[in-house]
Amino acid sequence: MAERIEQRIEDRVPELEQLERVGLFTRREIRAVIKKTSALEYKIQRRALHKEDFLSYIQYEINLLELIKKRRTRIGYLFKKDEIEYSIVQRIHGIFKRATTKWKDDVQLWLSHVAFCKKWNKKVQLSKVFSSMLALHPNKPALWIMAAKWEMEDRLSSECARQLFLRALRFHPECPKLYQEYFRMELMHAEKQRKEKKELEQAKIELSEFSYSEDILNGELARIVLKEAIQKIKGAEFFLSLLSIAKLFDFTQDLQKEILEYLQAEHANEPLMWDYMARQELVIDSLPVSEHGSKQSKALEVARKEERCYAVFDEAVKALPTEDMWKCYVTLCLERFNRKTNSEELRQKRLERTLSIFSRAHESQLLLHSLYKQWLQLLLELDLQEKAKEIAAAATQRFNHLVEIWEMRLQLLIKLNSDSVASCFQEAFKVIKAKDCLPLWIAWVEWSEKVNSQVETEALYQRSLLATSPADSIIMKEKYLDWAYRTSGYKKAKKVFTSLHENHPFSLEFFKKMIQIEKEQESCKMFNIREYYERALREFGTTDPDLWLEYIRMELNHSQGKPENCGSIHWRAMKTLQGEQVEAFISKYTLLQTGHL
């Protein structure tokens, strides 16, 4: 091994001599480079290889290249690059090759090699890297796309890119992303040829020497990709993505028409297709409007476009009466209503349409529960409070199993200071399962804190502890203790804690809150703090090393603490903690003793 490393160091001597000769490095720096590279070579030549050693070596060589580049710029010396940089770059390729041979499955390592090749413009080497990587990872479409894009955009080779896409589709015949990028590539190829032909015609060069197929110029290859995709890929979303790609090119009108016809024929049962067709009406110019036309005429033209768009949606909800279809319609109406306009008439029309569509969807029992909140917000903005209450009640009747719908209704009633808040809470608890009702209990006690007496609020807290699931009752206990301290002070908080401390389960925060409350008292009793820590340790002492450390720190730092207790607490912690927690405790305890924690 030593002989091999010595040989590698000797191979570097010519480039190092050149670095010194041209004044880029000093003799002392050359020695440092030799010392460092020797150490790195030993690491990558040993029997037990580690990927980090290869990465460190590569990074060192890259840093060396960057340093040489900066020094060249500083002193203005631009010669001898083949003797210096080229040999370093080749060595980096060699290290990458060894690493990727050893760790074939590490895609990130391959991508690092790709990035290095791109940065130093090593096209031949990069082509080999892509070939090796794809041979080992043919199951990753993103790598095929990356390689094909590089062939198309950097090497300007449409044929190579096409071959890569065709090979990729053999492995992934139903991958939408591959078809999208292949479709885009063929259109880019056609556009490139069209530009070349136009430039030749402008230069009045005889075109007979060049072969420009009219089919290719008109995007026939992209059409072939489209036909193949139709056989393999389903769903309107994919074909809408192809349509958006085709729209980027000004020679694809026929292709766009074909995609639209296919969508209308085969995907009439998908809301996305109808949504697209309707929104198209907003971008199609029906009548030419002068730039200097009046604001009123522009508003009228916008209104006409919107009416055509709404007409398509009206047809859509008849042909496809589903929640998703109505959602598309409602979303469009809200978008148009939220658009700024100086025309009060247009704004009023948009408002009427939006309210009408909300009502129609609701009456059809096809308005998604997530849209009711937006409807209520709109009604409140318009000061239609009674209508909002009516809609909220209807929503809870239809979706009585969804806690978020009840929350929405309750928030509305609380905001409007309604007299029916309490009865609505009681109505909700009749239908919502105990395991889902925590948000409602939190909302109820928070509302009660503001409007009811302390006696009534405390009764609610106690009811919530019995009504919620054990896991949810933990949160209610924390809130109960916090409320007691905020409203009635230390004695009440201690009374609540005493009434609950045997009522399992608990959270660590519940005990920490009581400890903090005790510490805030002027006549703080160390006896009580120790009791709270001991109770907390009974619950969480086997899994939480930090709790033991806090107990020890309290005995050390508190004015009434007993540092002599720390030894026994440490001994108990070592006996109680389990597994990795013991090591964590020892480490932190050592830091605490040395004053670093």
C-alpha cells in the first residue's frame, strides 16, 4: 500500500513543480499539499474504506482548484492549465470513479460527480458518468430526464436526447413526467429547426443542401409522443400539462386543438377539464378593445367574458354534479370577486354571482365542508349575520360528524355574542365522539372564562376531565391548573393540583407548571417543590434525564436547597433511567459539574 501511495505522490510532482515555478504556490505551501494529500491517500487505500474519506479528498482537491483559479486571477497568469488544472481534474474523476464503484447505490454521490463535470465543462467524461449511472439506476426517471436535458441543452444533440427518452420509456412506460419532458424536447427540436430555416432564408442561402422535414417543423414528432401517451397515461391533469407546454410554442395551434378535442371527448367526467374550458373564456378576446377605450367599455368586456365562463360552469355542474365540480365553480367565483375593479357595477355582479353559486351548491347538497367557512366570512363582511347563522346551522346538520364544522359555527356564534352558544356546545357534544371533542372543550372553557362565573367555569373544567379521552384529559388538566392560578392565585392552584395529582395520566408540563408556580411565591416552600419533583419522577423518571438534572440543579442553586441531596438523586437517576438515557444523563451531569450546563 505504501508503494502505491508513494507512486501517486510522485505522479503529482510535475504539477506541483509547475505551481511553484510559475509563482502560484510557494515551496512551503507545496510541502503542505504533499503532507495533506499523503494523509488523504492513506485513508482511501486502507482495507476498511469510508465514504467520508473519499468525499474529504475530493473536497480538498476542489478547494485546491478554486485556490489556483483565484491566484491566477490575482497575478494574471493564465498559462500551463493543461499541466496543472487538467491533471487535478483527472485525479478527481479517478477518486469519484472509485467511490461510485464502491457505493453504487448512492445517487447523491453520482450527482456530485455530474455537478463537478458540468462545472469544469468535461462533456466527454460527463457522458460516461451518465451512462454508468443510468446502467445502475434505470429505475429513477429523474436521472433519465437529467441526462436527456443535458444532451439537448448543453450538447445540442436532439438525437441523443431522443434515444435517452426512448430507453427511459422502456423502463417506465407509464411515467407522466417522462412523457411531458419528451414532448417538450420534441417541440424544442422543431422550434430550433424552424429558426435555423428562417435564418437561412433571410440570408438567401439555398435550402436544398439542408434537409428540413415539414412534418418535423410542424411538430409531428411531438404528436407521436402525444399519441403514445394517450395509450399509457390517464387523467385530464396530465393532458392539461401537455397543453400548457404546447402553448409555449407559436406553431402548435393544430396540436393544441387535438389535445383539447381529446380532453373533451375522453375526460368530460373530470372537473379539471371543465375548469380549464371555463377559464379559457376569460383569456379569449371576443371583441377588440382599444387601449384608450373607456373604463366602462373595458368593464363591459370583462363582464361578457365572465358570463361566458359562468355559462360553461353552469353546463359543467349539470353534466357533472359532484362536490369537486362545484368546488371549481365556487373557487372561480371567489377569485373573480376578490379581483380589484373600479367598476362598482361589475363588483356587484361578481358578488351576486358568488352568493348565488354558494347557495346553489348548498341546496344541491354538494358544497364541500371546507368551503362553508369562506361563505360565512363573506356573509359577515356583508353584515348578513342572520343568514350566516342559518348557513352555519345547516352546515352542522349536514356534517354533524365533523368537529371542525361545529367549531366554525361556535366561533361564529361567539363572535356575534349569540345567546345560543351554550346550547350549541351541548348539541355538538351529543353527536361528536369523545375521542374527537377536545377542540370543543377547549373552546367551551375559554368562552366560559370570559362570560361565566368562576364556579360555572370550574364545573366545566371538571366535566371535561371526565368526558374527554385519557390522552385529551392531559391537556385539560394543564389548562385547568393554569386557569386556577390566573384567576384565583396560588392557593386555588395548589388545591386543583392536589385534587388531580392522583388522577392519571399526566404530562410533564403539568408538574413543571406547579413547580414554577411554587417558585414564584414569596414564601416559597422547598418541601413542596421536592414533593412536586418526586411526583413527576414517579411518572417520567425512567425516560427523562433532564428532569433529574433539573432536580439536582434546583438543590444546588435554590436558596433553600440542600446540595448534599445531589448524590442520592444522582444514584437514583442511574438506577431508574434506562438504555441510552443513562449515557445522556452522565454526559449532561458531567457538563453540569464543570459549569458548562
